[in-house]
Amino acid sequence: MLDPSEYDFIDFGASKGGSIKWASGAFGGRGFGIDIDPKKIEELRKTGAEGLVADATALDLPDNCVRYVTMINFLEHLPSPELGEAMIESAVRVASDFVFILGPDFEGAAALRENGLKKYFADWSGHTWHHRTHQLAQAFGKFPDYRFMLIQTNRIHDSYNHVIHPINATRNSGPYDANEHPEKPFIKFKQKIFGTIVAVLAKHEEIDIDRILMRGLGLQVQYGKEHDKKLYT
């Protein structure tokens, strides 16, 4: 077991470790990753990152043992809302300052489907929980003593955005490529459609949620993490 006193943050669902480097760049400090898949932790360690094979909902760690917890492109891989809420509860318990969540936005699926369209990540076989904003808000609402903010970002104005696929595009594909995917019509969306959802829960009044969001979103835009399949898998 890693000694949490030697680290600043834990990355839940760390996979092969890319999100640990991402979080350190955004928020600072030394982190370690947790993943339930031993093969992914093995790959993570090959990159020089540090990680632990564990169930993040049953961590044998003290309360408030690290400064923050990240969950980056992770919750959508869980099989149920109940497990998602358990992950958030565990993250809030072990973080002393804040919890940061970033992932794909699944809202607007019905409106897209009516136009023969979909978001490319919406039918990935590995995305088993298409979490909605109200579900994440409900999970955070269990902690009335803490502040949280949840936003949708990376607005998609029309169907030519590379997040949008025709409905008949092959499952488990990446962003739209006209040379690879079927032709799609040009449609300007009246409804607000977004590509990314971000949430922050702060455990102290002095925690600047806006700054955390700006740091997270700034690094995300800089490196294009919202469309990086390596971080989604």
C-alpha cells in the first residue's frame, strides 16, 4: 500500500497513467493512480507513474489523506449510477480540499438522434454509464456542507463539429473523419449541445472553485484532452 502522506492527490480510474500527469500539470503536486485492472496499473508503472490496484469505493485510507481527488474520463466506464455515487462519496471522504471530475457530456442524445446523428463517444462499448447532469448534481447534493459547481462546456454549434457522427457510423470510433466515416448532413443546432462536463466540489470556503475550473479547462483546451481517446479508454 502506498503511503498517502507522501502524495498530494489520487486519480481514480487512472488507467495507463496519462491523467495523473494531466492532473499534476493542472493543479500541482505529486499523485498516484488507482485502477481495478492490474494490467492497466502495470502499464501505468512502466511510464514511471505510481499506482495501486484497488477498488476506489473500498479504500483502506484515512479521511482527508490527500489534498484532492480527480476522476478524468472515468465515471462513464462504471456499470451503474449507484456505483458512480459510491465513487464520488469515496473521493469526497479522502480529499481534504476538493474533488475534480471531467468527462464526456451525454446530454442531447435524443435531439441528435432525431436528426440521424450522435456523439462519437455515445455508443462506445466501454461507456456503460451515460451520466446526466442531474445525476452528478444529486451525488454532490449528498454533501450539503460543501459547495459544488457543475458546468457543460465545449459547445457544439453544428453537425460539422468532429464530436458529431452520423447515426450509422461504426461503434467505438474516434472523432469524425470524412475519409473514414459516412457522410453527414450539415445541421445548425438550436438546442445547446456540449461535448464535455466538468464538476468541482470544494470542502472549504477558501477553495476557489472558479480557479480550479479555469486551470482544469485551460489545460484541457491546450492539450485537447476532451477528444483524446487515450484518456477515454
